Amino acid sequence: MNNKAVATSPSAPKKLNNSDIQPRKMDFSFDPAMPRYWFDNDQFKTILLTALSCTFPEGERFFVRSVRHYQKQLRDPLLREQVKGFIGQEAHHGNEHDAFNHFMESKGVPTRKVDEFVNRGMRFMAKHLSPQRQLAKTCALEHFTAMLAELMLEHPEFLKGMDERMLPLWLWHAVEESEHKAVAFDVYQEQVGNYWVRTSEMAFTTLEFISFTIFHYHQLRKGMDDPTDWRSVRGGVNWLLGKPGWLRKLGKSYLAYYKRDFHPAKRDSTFLRKQGLKKLSRMLDRSDLAG
């Protein structure tokens, strides 16, 4: 297949740290001919994922800062190397979603306004939350992203109807979120280790995540020039909560976070990642991604 999904620049495999978490440079570009509603030609699904993407660049940078605060204090040499991989991957995620958000702005979706709002929110948290709370919030949000990532990897039908020129961005991001899902948690356990702070921050973050996702969705729609497709909204809510009910399927994984013996690596997703990378390699004709 030619010009699959998104054009990228190939990069030779090169180990950037002594761990199994290696950043993959992608350099995505987005076809201007791609329709505004690239996810199943559906307004709700497309704007929902765009709302999430608007939080990624500044969110990923917040994650990096919260982990980097403890980086020099880490005792485990492997964890120190994994943190390097985590930081590299998150930096690439922020850059690629910046590019995606700019693309959506060019399609008449006001992502810049949401980006600026998120930036103010991240600065507020950096100012008012302790380093322990900031890291605990990172752990909570990393659990959310890992759950969503592994849902995409385990159930390719979740992405059914997505434009093939857009699919690699989300597939690549999902693989790497699954890959480094335990890093921030391991830093937290070594450097903080407080169960109450970890779980209470998850409770706060859950309310924030749901509320702000809905809010950002409405921010985007309010600034667009077409009417709301209520059939799409009803179908989207059913898609999330009814049948197939993708969010309902995450309930067990979400609640597991509150267990005292919880650890992200207890769910082995190695096979899912390998399958995802093989698919990505085929789509982009990049053999370096399949290893």
C-alpha cells in the first residue's frame, strides 16, 4: 500500500538507554485532503479524540517534570534507565500531538484555545500541588492512558472506521503508553510509597479527567462552524456506555488501581504491543518498528 495512514521519516533503530523502553521518532505529517471527521466520518468520535489530544502536549510535559523531580534520587539503576526512555517517549508524544492539534486547527477545530486552557491548568497544578501529589497525579493519568491504550491494542474494532492516514498516530501512541505504563508508578513507589496519597489522587483525578474531557469537547464544538450532529452524540454515548460500552469494559482495570498490591505490570501486555508494532510496521513500511 502507498502513502498509508500518515507519512513518516524512517529512523534506524538505536538504543538511547539501557532498558527495554526506547523512544521511536516518527515525524508524522497529516494529509490536507483528510476529512475533518476522520474517525468513522463521525463528529462525536472525532472531536472526543481531538479533545483528548489537546491535553496531551502539556500533559505529557507535566508527567515528565513530575518524574524528573525524583530522577537523580532513584536507587534502582534499571529504573533510572527506564525513566530516560519514559522521558524520551513522552517528549515525542507531546511533539506529535502538537502537530496533530495544529492540523485539526487548520480544519476549523479550535484546538489552540483548548491547548492554552490546558497549559494554564498545568501551571496551576505545578504551583499548588506538592511534588508527591504531582507524581501521584501522573501515576493516575498514566493508568488512564494505559487502560485506553491497551483497549485499542486488544480490541482493534474500537478504531473501526478510522481513516487509515490517521490510525498510525493513535496506534504508535498506544504501544508506547503500554510500554512505559509502570515507570512513573515505580518511581512513586520507590520515592514516595504512600498508599493514601496515591489512591486519593486517583479519585480526584478521575473527577477531573471526566469533567475536563467533557468540557474540552464542548470548547471545541462551540468554536466550530457546523451544527451539532445529535445522532452522532447519541451514538457516541452508546458506543462508550451502552453497546459495545467501551468505558464500561475498563471498570475492572480501573478499580484494580485502588488495591494495595496493585502494579501496572501485573497485566502483561507484551503480546499486544508486539502485535501493534507489527501492524504499525506494515502500515508505514518501516521494518525498524517491528522488532
